[in-house]
Amino acid sequence: MDQGQTSDRDREPKKWSIIGPGLIVAATGVGAGDLVAALVAGSKFGLVFLWAIIIGAIIKFTLNEGVGRWHLTSGQTILEGWRSMGPWATGYFGVYSLIWGFVYGAAGMSSCALAMKAMFPAVPFWLWAVIHGIAGFILVWSGKYKTFERIMTVLVGLMFITVIGAAILVLPKLGGMMDTAVPSLPKGSILYALGLIGGVGGSITMASYGYWLQENRWKGRSFIPGMRFDSATAYIITAIFTIALLIMGAALLYGTGTPINGEAGLIKFASILGNELDPAVRWLFLIGFWSASFTSVLGVWNGVSYLFADFIRTISRSPVQSGDLNKTKSYRFYVFWLTFPPMLLLFIGKPVGLIIAYGALGALFMPFLAITLIWLLNSKKRVPAQDRNKWLSNIVLTLSVILFLVLTINKLISIF
């Protein structure tokens, strides 16, 4: 080999230098809804569902690892994989991405605004929402990944420090509650458990992982061990973060009958923290709530725009390379689509028909992702033998399909 050349093995990154894309995926998937779910589980059942959070992290790691392995070993994007399965897969994603993006745009901006309104009540709620939408638009529009990654890293650090810090401060209040940490499934709690398992750091942005790997110049199967380390680290951190929320809910609300309903309940919980401990802890929690919300906005604005741009490239058979997706008109269209049309929903409310379609299509995405990964990663034509799913991956992915189908059916029943 010439002196100036390097092999894939030479380019393989050191493990301690590669924590990044996985954490962005996981942090993007942890939004206000996941904070609520963990707090509610802690308030109702104490520490019983620590096991559910750990299982959820293992399942999401397996899904994330599958997406990353597909990109690295096949040399194709996830959209190219879906196209190879037939038009039904890309068709579903295309319809889903447009409806989901329109409704999520308003929801993401509103979640950020809720936290900021609690900290700075003089500014109107709608203005905070618009400010966050435009901030996301400006930070993502240029397509400069490194800028996006640095901002996400700072926000993830802020989110982790504030929420973990608040959880440490409430530890003395756990008292004799440690006996509730024994793994069990209390009567009437199965949907709480399944929801907690299904909600640990997971969203449509899991499918964006390959594009973020690509931006870090991770290409080829020699990067698979590093990618696995990256994903594992990310979901260990996510599990710790979710456990911190469970601990706070258990320490301050277990046995009190105090309800935490929706994202507005997080504001109520922040006030409880302030009253029980110190007003400064209320601010700590609200900053963590805001960070979790804004990382979700930025992650979606960037990651799902990659997916949509690749969808357009795939169905139009465009010669654009996957590494240039963030420079395309379709990428910028979707950033615009996430930002400005949804602002209408901030003022006119959400039409019932749109919400039904959003809920139904959204409920189907995680089982869709799990099923397609089983299909693609067991394919003799698409994946080399050494990189296909092993028995353990197939078992975990199959269990995740069952889990997500149960959650999907429950979601659809609640919608219709």
C-alpha cells in the first residue's frame, strides 16, 4: 500500500472519539411526552418500572444499531432500502412525512414555548413558539451539519446536567421507597409499562441515524464496531436520563394522588420541585424541559429533512449523491414545511381529521421501522453474510414488532 493511502481499518475511529450521532438520535427522541410518561409512571407505581426503562433502551439500541448497520454494510440509505421492498414502503413514508411534519411542527414549537413561558411569562406563548420555529429554521436551513452537531451537543449536556442534578437533589426524599424497585407488573399497569418501553428515546428520527453517520464520514463495515459503541453509549445515557425522571416522580408524587396531565403537567411538577426543595430547582427542571423540547425540534428539523430529501431523490431517481441531500431544494422545502405552515395551527387549532391521520400514521411508524429492518437485514441479496442479523437481533426486533403493534392497536382504538 502506498504511503499516502489509508485502509478502512486505518480510518477506523477510536471509541472515545466517536460519541455523537447516536446521542443526537436518542436525545431527539426524548421529548416532553417522554418526560411526562416517566413522571407519571413514578408517581403511580414508584420505582417498579426501572426494568421497563432498561428493556426500552435495549430495544431502541437494537433498532438504532440496525439502521446504522444497514447504512454501513449495504452502502445504501434507509430510503433506498425501503424502495427495494416495493412502492408501498416509500409511499407510506411519503404520505406520513408530510402529514406528520405539518402537525409536529406546531407541537414541537409549542412544547418549547410552554417551557419558556413558564420561565419568562411576560412574553406571549405564541411568540415563544414562533421564535423557536424560526430559530430551528435558521440553524438547520444552511445544512451545515457540524454547526448543528455542536449546538445539539451543548443542549444535550444542558438537558442531562439539569435533569440529573434535579434528580440527585430529590434522592433523600425516596426514603423507604426502594422496596418498590422490585421488578413487577402491578394490576392495571401493563399499558404504562409498554408505553414506557416504547417511548425511551424513539421517534422517526431513528431512521435519520445513517445520514448523521454519513456526515461524520463513517462509511464501510469497518465502522460497525464504532457505530455500536456510539449507539450503546447513547441509549445508556438515555436510560439514565429517563430513570432520573422516574425517580423524581416517585420521590415527590408517589402516594400523593397528584395528577400530571400532559405537557402542562411538567410546569406543575416544576412548581412542586420549587416548593419542596428550592426555587432554583424549579429553574433547573424547566431548563431541562426546554432543552429536551428544543433538541427534539432541531433533531427533527435536520434529520427528517434528510429523510424527505432522500425520499424525493429515491422516487425521482435523481443523480444527487446521498452526501449532498442537505444542499437540495427538497431538503430546504421540508425545513420550510416544518416551520411556517404549522404556525397556522398555533392560531386556528388542529383540525380533527388531520389529528386522526397524524395519530394513525404516527402509531404505525415504529412497527414499520422494526419490520423493514428485519426484512432488510436478513436479506441474502442486500447484506453480506457476516453483517446479517444474528439470532439475538432477530429475537429483539421481533419482540419490538409485537410491542409496537400492541401500542399501535391501543393508539388506534383511542383515536377511533
